[in-house]
Amino acid sequence: MIEKVDFLGFKGAKITNSKGDEVILLYGVGPRIISLKTEDGENLFYVKENNFRNVAGSDEWRIYGGTRLWTSVETRWSYLPDNEECILETGENYIKAVSKPDPVTKIQKSIKVEALEKTFRVTYSFKNTGEHLFDAGLWAITCLKPSNDAGIWLPWGEDSSWNIKDMKYWRSWITSSTNVESSQWNPTNEFFIVRPTGEVGKVGFANRWGFGVFKVSRISFVKVSEYRESANYPDGGCSFEVYTCKDFYELETLSPVYTLKPGGEYMHTELWWVGEEDIPTETIESSFNKIEELFG
């Protein structure tokens, strides 16, 4: 089911899957996905309500919350404000918000949400509307509400005799830094587990298993994004990254870096599942098998 909604005074579209879970895609400002709920549940995403005021005409980048689309690797072009209204497209089982091309980079962004039976497919897109080449990857960043009982499970290594477990720590960047010895980083033989403490920190890795699990209270949220072996991923080969701070946590997926050709469109896809059914996290294989079952 699809319907237009108002979200903090901005135009949005809500789509619901057969299980009763709902996603709200903002097109009044964005594009961005601002809400993900199970049936009768609360929004899992962090929202900074104050930043929805006095948006019109602003060229200031601001955190709205939800899921946004950035360019990687991180440069000043990543912080384009995305404060303009987008075009909304709808179909039988999808909603899509398409931005105006950025006046400087000429990149046009879009986010499409398709409702499947028990899940959602989210497709992010860059289109180069300019006359010059532009190197960038698609970077899907989901801001999650903080909670004392929250955790993020990242399956590291691979199903191979050459099972190398590699995690990168952003020791320092811009004005932030990561404490490598923080108790929020919990590496195990199966998962690299993040139990946020409110500290600022960032980690990333090549996620060959292609999924991450966020758990809070009775709810689990799964993001799936296929890993492409030997592709040129940003940040030294990272396809998944996690950022933590006191206000929110970010579960991020990244596409390879492309040379965006004039007129070319480049896409990055995630699959989402959310619900009260527990995802086993004793072993990677048990999680993987359950996730395959959930996604059909």
C-alpha cells in the first residue's frame, strides 16, 4: 500500500509491505528515507526534528536523520545539502524520490523503495547529468536511534581456508577520533560486535558475507548488500562501515567507486528486513541461513 503523508511539515510517501512494516520516503526535502517501522511499532531511525525548520533556500548541510545518500570517498562533495524538493514517482509496489541535479557536481540522486512480501528493496542511484567525468561511489548511511541495549553484529572474514579478519579503525578524521581500546568494539571469532557506549568512533571492513544486523529490545533490523570480489571499494576496501556517537549510530553500506560518465546512471542496492523474529548470532552460518530464509 502506498499513500502520501506529511512528516514534520514536509512531503513524504509511505509504503507498506505484506507483513505490515512501513517505510516513509521524504521527497519534500532530500531524497532520504526518514522512517522504518514494524507494524504498530516505533520508528527505528534517528530523526533530528529541529533541523526540519527553516529549510527553504538554505545551502547548509544538516543531519535530518533516517537514511541518506552520499558520495564516497568522503570529501566536501559528500556534504551537499540536499535541501530541495524532489520529484516523486510511484508504481504498483514502489515509491521513488528523484532530486534536481546538483548545480556544481551535476549529480542527480534518487532513492527507490520497493515493497516485497516481508522485506524492502532499496535502490540508490547517481546520474551524471554533466559533461565531465566524476569519480564517486554510492554511500548509503542509515542513522539509528541510540539505546542502552543496542548492538550491531558484523560478520567478518570469509567462508574460505584463507579466512582473514580485517577491520579498519578511523583513528582520526576531520575533528573526530576513534579509541581503538574502547569497550564498544568486541571482536569474536564469528562477529565483530559493536555495543555502542556513546563514544564517537568509526570502523569499516570488506563484508564478504554481505549483511549486518542491528538489534534493540525485541527488534532486529537486517541490511543486506552484495559484496563484489576484486571491485574497487573506498576507504581501503570497505563495503560496510559503522559510526557511533551519543545521539545515533550509523550502519552504512558502500558501492565500489565508479568513474561516472556523462549521461550514465549507477546504482547500489540494499535489502531490508525488520521484525521481532530473532536473528541467531552464535555463528555467521546460523545468521546467514536465517537471513536467507527471511529474504526468501
